[in-house]
Amino acid sequence: MNTIEDTIFARKRWLEDKMLAFGFEKEGQEYCYECDFFDDDFTARLSVSAKGQVTGTVIDKINDEEYYPLRQKEAAGAYVSAVRDAYETLLNGIAAACCKDVLFASDQANRLMERILKTFMVRPDFPWEKTEAYQSYGTFRHADSGKWFALVMNVKKKVLDKDDNEKTVDIVNVKIDSKQSEEIRKHPNIYPAYHMNHKTWISIVLDEGLTDDEVMAFIETSFRLTE
């Protein structure tokens, strides 16, 4: 399951100089930061790995123990909700001061966006950006017709594997030749398209399981098939 930190920093990339200026300290391969919040009743401790993975701990200063209700979905009382809101506000402030924005959560999706721009002179648009659940969904369209040839989404892995995996991944939906559908879907990173026609569209997980060149070949085919 994604943490509060995962959600807030998903489409952010850390900038070392700004982190150090903000007050992060380098400890081994990690950058660490600590501060009090919520009228100094709680302490937030953050560590950022070399790969940008953020781990956060919130300490209740009354008993010097981790404040577990913060991360429990069923904990929805006024007090815990106020603490959670204050923590999220703190994290958003840190993100604004120490990070740059990227369009997609995964490095591979962002690299492919640059390849698409170079190849087709097309940038993504975000038609659902005002809807929180879908605001990161980016569509790539033909300039003349407006038809999609690729759709990048950040989804829970369980919608692909039909299990309980709450981890989120970037995927790209592309159109394929239906005659090749069975062979293409043998790859573990390729699934029947999420929310689209399973016969002619596939979802590719963008977690480096396929190389950029391999994914780009599918995108180029999709571009031709949707003209």
C-alpha cells in the first residue's frame, strides 16, 4: 500500500542543493530531516534514499512513540484527521522547497515522454487533471485528429494482476495488431488493456521490465494503427 509520503512525492524529484539548504543532513547514503509540527506536539522524521525513496515517521512527543493512527485508514476522528492534515501540509511544503515536478511517477514514463516528443512532436495532455484519482493520467494524441495513440496511467498493481497488491505502477496503454495479441501478451510486463478494448489494446508496466526501445516500438506501432 502506498504511504502518505509515496503519494505526495510520487511525481517529484529531489534536488540535493535545495535539500541541504532546507536543513536535510546527509547520513551515509541517505538525507535526513527532523522537525516538530502541530503546535510542537509531534515530531516528523524523514529520510530520503539515494534513489529518492522517502520514509517518514511521526512521533507523539507525549510518550515518545510513533503515532500509528496517522496511517490507519479506519482512524478518522477529528484529532487524528487534524494531525494527518498538518503532516501532509508539512510534506507538501518540503516538496515545494526541495523538489522539482515531473509529469509521471516512474523514470521510464518520463524518459518515454521525451522520446515521444522527439519522434512525434507531441506532448501529453491531462484531461482529468481536476479529478484527484485520475489527475496523473496523460494522453498522447495525433495532432491532426486528436485520437489517442498512448495513454499513461498510474494504477494499483492489483487491477492488472487481480490480487490484493496495493502498490502503484505507471502503465502505458497502446494499440496493437490483434493478430499478434496472443504472442505479445506472453511477456510478464504486458497485460490486457486496463479500461480499454482487450483485443486491440494492451497495458505495458513501466518498471524497466521492458527497455525503452522495446516500449517505444509498441508506441510507434500504436501511432500507425490509430492514424
